[in-house]
Amino acid sequence: QKEVEQNSGPLSVPEGAIASLNCTYSDRGSQSFFWYRQYSGKSPELIMFIYSNGDKEDGRFTAQLNKASQYVSLLIRDSQPSDSATYLCAVSGGYNKLIFGAGTRLAVHP
Amino acid sequence: DTAVSQTPKYLVTQMGNDKSIKCEQNLGHDTMYWYKQDSKKFLKIMFSYNNKELIINETVPNRFSPKSPDKAHLNLHINSLELGDSAVYFCASSPIKSTSGGKFFGPGTRLTVL
């Protein structure tokens, strides 16, 4: 069983819509959760992190965490073509390491 | 200024060769990592060093040997390269006491083994 699972996509949304990206994880003891954005041929870039159950908002991005359901999501409001990228969900493991999902490819079309 | 840098950016080599990838960070972070991203974009940790001390060594063939001469540098040496080693290798760093725990990634080294 994979430790962090994401739908590979592609998730296609029209410009201006809300993109919803989902992630589930297997380790109930995980404490920290991260969303990275990776453009094609580039390195991952941290865009959001969340520790507590509930929502955390930063600009157009909202991370949602439900530890009971072992579920993390990322909402992108007012999606722009520049948001088209692969979004990687990551969960903290021991020794400060991150365990990544395979990523969801998001395509925002004009 | 580049925060985490890696050299080379591209590396094409024959099977059986030995090669090294270098990484440097100027963020003053205590911890550095090597991650491997395969063709399916799956990013997996290989090693982690904290102040030159190895703290994470995932199930990686012993052909891979990390070396940290100081806390700003973490190099990766690979012996007897195999076709399956073809991937993008990312170096990353993070402070040991981070409010986010997030990692800063270098630009990656695309290794192609022929």
C-alpha cells in the first residue's frame, strides 16, 4: 500500500474556476502536511503547509486537513493558466523526512 | 543568489561508469537531503545529513555514497551506474528548527545512463 496517494490526473479546469486537489495518507501518526508545486522540468516549490485539522488559507490557496479521515486537500481559487503544474502532496515521516505522493497534474485552460 | 545549487544540471554517461553530483546551499541550513525522482515523477528520499552526520539512509544500493564535507555541501557519488539509475536527482535543505518543516530544493540533476 502506498503511503501517500494522489490521483495522477490530469485535472482540467477552466480559467477562473476552483481547482480541488486531494491526497490521502496511511500513517496516522503523521503530523505535518505539505503541498509542493512542480512545473515541468523544474524543482518542487513549497506552496502550503498545514499541521492542524481544518483550513489554512494563503492568498488563492487553501489547504484542508482531516486527520480522522487521513485526508489533505488543496483548493486553488480563481485558477490561472500559470497554475498549470504538477502538485505534490507530502507528509512528514521520521527524522524530518518527507514522503511524497506521485503528484496530480493540473491543467488550467483559458 | 541561488539558495540550493547542484552541478551538473545534465549528466549523460555509459553503464558501468562512476559519477558524482555536487550540491551546495547558502541558506545556513543544518540538514541536507538527496531525493530521486523517477520517470513517473515519484519523488523519494535517499539520504539525509544533519551537520555532516548521516541521519537517513533509505533502502538505496550501496553503489550510492553521499559525502558531506561541511554542512553547506552534500555530494552524491554513484559507482557502476546502471540503466535504472536514470532519473532526476534533487538536493534539498531545511533548517533543523523550522516552523514549516518544508524543504528547499535545488534545480535537479538529470542523469541519463546509456
